[in-house]
Amino acid sequence: MSLLSKVKEAWVGLRAGRVTLAYPAAPAPAPERFRGRPIFDAAKCIGCAGCANNCPAREILVYDVCQEIRILKYLGRRCTYCGRCADVCPENAITMSREFETATPRIGDLQQRIELFMSTCQRCGRCFDPPSKLDELKLRGYRFDDLENERWIFRSSAYLEGQPVVDDVPLEMD
Amino acid sequence: MKAREKERTLRERFGAAIRRTDVTSPGRWCLYVAPEAIREVCRFVFREMDARYVISVGMDDRPYSGRFLVSHNFAFDRDGILAAFLAELPPDRPEIPSIAGEVPAAGWAEREFRDLVGIEPKGHPYPKRLVLPDGWPDGVHPLRKDHAWNEVPEDWDDEVTFRFDDPPEGCTVVPFGPFHPTLDEPAHFRLYVEGETVRGCEYRGFMVHRGIEKLAESVMSYNDIPMLAERICGICGCVHNVAYAQAVESAAGIQPPPRAEYIRTVMLELERLHSHLLWVGLACHILGFDTLFMQAFRIREPLMWIAEKISGNRKTYSLCLVGGVRWEITPPLAAELRGILDRLEKEWNEVAQAVGRDRNIQRRTRGVGMADARLVKELGLLGPVARAAGVDIDCRRDHPYAAYDRVEFDVVVELDGDVWSRVLVRVREVFESIRIIRQCLEKMEPGPIQTPIDEELLPGRIGLSSVEAPRGESHHFVVTGENNRPRRWRVRAPTYQNLQGVPAMIRDQTLADMTIALGSIDPCFSCTDRLETVDLRTGLVKVWSQAELEQLVRARKSH
Ligand code: SF4
Ligand code: SF4
């Protein structure tokens, strides 16, 4: 009995096809829906910060230099390629590319920084229309993420009074 | 309604100790019990009403209700009810009678809420620290609401090492792990060995805590958490993703559209297929039978490709949001999936027939790693381990979710309770999964895949959800909260219960069988160790490897 099963096992092994790809000797194109590195299109972005607010990894920072200039920075460090930013972007400014060979010793190769000239509405979360109530902006108005230390600022004590500052960089506005 | 009948039984027996109850939906039941009576109520429910123990959850509810809460969750599998037995505790003296003496399966969960929330289980038979690292100061409880998610206590000392229990008389200690060729993730078993025979062991795990629950409760939001949840596990990630979404839906009364439910079912079964194939391969690998290991992986690969085509990634599908799914299965994808299933069925049939009679595998696995029906009940063991011991439980049938109530399938049960039975259960479950996916593809009607959510979720609602992962039931418990995120989210992966059964499974077996016995529960340590603050992770691992390596090196030298 056992011998027969060994023969059968050998048969399975002998007839086996191959699933190992020749990659990296030959290119291995990713399928159409593949979620690779997100690419931001500065020409389309309106700076609504919807992506920044819905990125589970907090990989997108927003910093308001002044009333009119907003900086959007994609950090490219622990992005999970989940594609949520591309989902919620109202302007389709983000594409989940098919790029997956992103290993690099310089993080700058992956980072993207967009400077945006904003029109003046600032209290509405720059007019982000959330697909559902659960995607609503958690931060409205001015955003002061910490670009230098690449940190998302969850709350600034200045405009949510009475609530504890959760992150380690307390900000004061005058 | 069945829950109401049970409520009557409990009220007759315990009177005023049952404070109030709430049947939130036909299969969900919350019951508030006086803390003094909780031990007796749980004993009664576990022993006389034959409920299955699921998990215990500790909560710091002081900012909302001014109290601490403990919830002991039980499942009535025959009646399709998931029940939470809640006790409210005063804020100044968070103590509750321990139920671990009556319900041994609760041993770990009570130690866990003692560590993390600081609720004292009075009279626990073995109140040793479970989750927190050994250098963590007493009296600091990271899951309390007044403890910030990124706060490391000042008197944290990463030099403190674990205090082992004394081995029994006449036994030698053999350390197994934290790093071992058959362990994919760090965990430490200290085996007490007499000659070649294992007499017992002490377990120290929780070395890869990632602070997931704390992060979710204090930083992320409802629709961020699914992407975090699926990273609890590298193999059954989609299970956690779906279980979380369902728990929130159950709390908030959201009904995902039927097509979304079918898609969830298809993806969950795809995941089970690849996981079972992977497991059979790994089990063969542990036994030294690498031919089949290679074949199992070859047969599995097309499943990964189709998953990538549907969801954009081989493994992290990012499938669910609260109220629906993100990826549509288009007709061409469905056709391709059907083709892959046909081929898989044929190839797996050949493997199943060959393996089913292979005496070499049987010699290594029969009578090894025994877990009988009694052990399954006592320790709340789950999934293939339970089904291989003749315990007929499967959440897909007992607590139907997604589209499982609309498809036909058999629950595979074997009787011997050894590793061989677990092999057979998994080998045969592959065919059931293929059957389920085919039916789903057949029955799916076109339609939306996401329910619109126009209002904020009401805070303070309790949601329970169980999903049958490849390894057993994954249970998620959610209390909705303010700020667009849950107040409490507790994940109980199947390995959490199954690992507690390992010491009993390997007792009086030979040392060489340890690896396959452990492998047979398909352990997933990072699922179990999902708690704790992130920053400490590296420190913790370092302490362990140093101590362990030193110990190992010294042991070598003295030879
Ligand atoms: S892909 Fe996901 S993790 Fe990456 S930036 Fe977009 S939302 Fe964030
Ligand atoms: S969501 Fe789109 S438009 Fe809005 S800030 Fe992000 S990239 Fe720009």
C-alpha cells in the first residue's frame, strides 16, 4: 500500500508543471489591478487632504505655509500600498502604479512633495467631499504636520480645546 | 427566540444577579451580571448549558460609564448565538472573581486583562504575567485610557529577564525557541524532559507585540482599521479584515449588500485554500518530506496569482471597508477563477489519494499530539484541532456570516484527535472550499458592493463577530466609540486558544514529535501576540535572544 502511494507521489512530482517565474532574469509584469507605489499628479491635486486623512499608515503629510500655499508630502516609508488614498481622492490625482521594485538606500527616491496654490476656503477641510461619513476629515482648516520630523500631528491643542494632545509635538497657534 | 429561553433559565436560577440583558440581533446576546455572581454564572453556562468559551475582554470604560468592564464571551454553537456576559466593576477597585478555575480555557485571557487593563482576577489558579515584558513596571497598564499609545514608563528596565518556574522533579529542561527552524515566529517553550519523553512545558510568548489594539483605539479610524487588522496575520489576514468589518457592522446595525457578502465569502475561501495547501506543505516539510512540500506550494501558486488579479495583491487583499468590499469580481476574473479551481481540484485529488495511504506520514503522525474532545472543551480549542477530535464546530455553519447561509457545504470531522486526523481534516476541507467558491460564483447577482453610510455610528454599541479562519474561529469584539473610532477592539485569533492546548498535547510524547505536534495547530504567533506598545518590540526581542543564546551557548560548552 505504502509503495503504491510512493509511486503516486512520484507521479504527482514528475508530471508537475512549473510555477517558478524567471524573474528577475525576465520581467514579471504586474496584473492590471496591482497596487504598487502611489504616484501623485500635481496638476490634478486640489489639496483637499482627503488622502492624508484616510491613509491608514499616516504616510501623507499636509502643511499650510500660509493662507494660499499648502505643501503635500508623501513619505514613502511605511506605505502599505493599500490604495485608500487613490480611492478617496476626488480628482483622481493618485494612481496606484504597477511599480514594485522600490528598494532604495535613499528614501528621497520614493518621496513626493507637491506645493499647491490654494484658493481661500480653509475651514471646510479644503472642500473634501467624503465618500462616506466614516471617511470624513478628522482635521479641518489649517494643517501643521511636522514636515521636518516627518510626523503626522493628530491634534493641535490650539483648535480642539479641552482635548488632550495625543501626539508628542504640541503645537500652539496664536 | 432561543436567547430569550436561555435568559429565562438564567433568571430562574440566578434571580437578581442577572441585571439586564439585550438581544441585539437574533444571534447576538449581551447580558449584564453582578460581578459577585460571574463565576457561578459562567460555570453554569459552560458546564450545564454546554456553551463554548470564546474569550474574556477587559475594558477601561471610566471615561464613559465611570467603570471598568469585563466581558466573558461564550458561543452557543447549536443555537447560533454569540453571547457576552458583562460585569461592571467600580473604578477604584477593579477586581472580579476569576472563572479560570471553572473554565480552564479562560486562563490566558484573564491573565491578559490583568496585565493590560489592570483588572485583578481574584483567585486565578496561575496568576503569572502573560503579555507584558518582564521589565515593565507593575501597576502600569497600557490599555487603560489614561495611558497614551506611545508612552513608555520611565522605570522600564529592559535588563529584567523572565523568571522561569521550577521544572518538576527528575526532569531536564530543553529550551525550544524563541528561534527554531520549525517556528516561523518567535516563541519560547521550556520543555521538561525525562529521557526522551516530554513531561510538561512552560510557555513564554508575546514577543512580537505590536500594540495593534491600542493603536486602533486611540489613533486610527473605523475605515483605517481594516487595513491594520489584515496585518495581524500574514496568512489569514483577510479573515481579520472581514471579522473586524463585521463586528463594527454588527454593532452599528449596518447590512452590507449581498454581492459584497458573496465576494467576502469567495476571498475568505481563497484564503483558506492557500492556507491549507501551505499547511500541508509545511507539515510535510517538518516531517522531512520535501517532495510534497514543493508540490503543495506549486499547486498553491495559481491561487496567489488570481488573488493578486482580483485584489491587487497576493496576500494583503485590503478587501473590506465597514459596510462592503472594495474589489469587484468581474466576469473574466470569475471565469479565470473557475478554471483555476478545476485544475486545483484535479491536482489536489491526486495528492490526497497519494498522501491518504502514505504509511511513512502516518507513522509520524498517528497517535501524536493528542487532543481529545474533553481537552477541546476544557481549553476551548478550535478549528481543525477540534474537528479532528470529533467536535463538530464550524462558525461558517454555526454562526453564519457573509454568504455562508446561502451555500451548501459539509463540515469535515475526524475522530482520532491526533495529528493525522488534522491532516485529513485539512486535506478534505480543500474540496469543500472549492465547492463553496463555485456556488458563490454561480449565485452572485450584480449589484452594489458598498452600503452608503450617511450617519455617524452611535457610540457605546457592542458588536461580536466570529469568522472561521483556516486555523479555527477568529473572534472580534468591538465597542463603538467617539471620534470615528472604536473604544475597544479585542481580537482573539484561534492560535490564542490552541496554543494553550499544546502543553497537554505534547505531554508524555517523545521530544522528536514536539515539532509536528506544535505545527499541527498551525500556530500563528503574531496573531496571538497582537498587543503591547510598539517601541518596545525590538528591546523585548533583544532581551530574549541574548538570554536564550547565552543559555544555549553555556549548555553547549559544558558538553
Ligand atoms: S497606498 Fe495606503 S498607505 Fe500608501 S499612501 Fe496611500 S493610503 Fe497611505
Ligand atoms: S485627495 Fe487627491 S486632490 Fe485631495 S489632497 Fe490628496 S491627492 Fe490632492
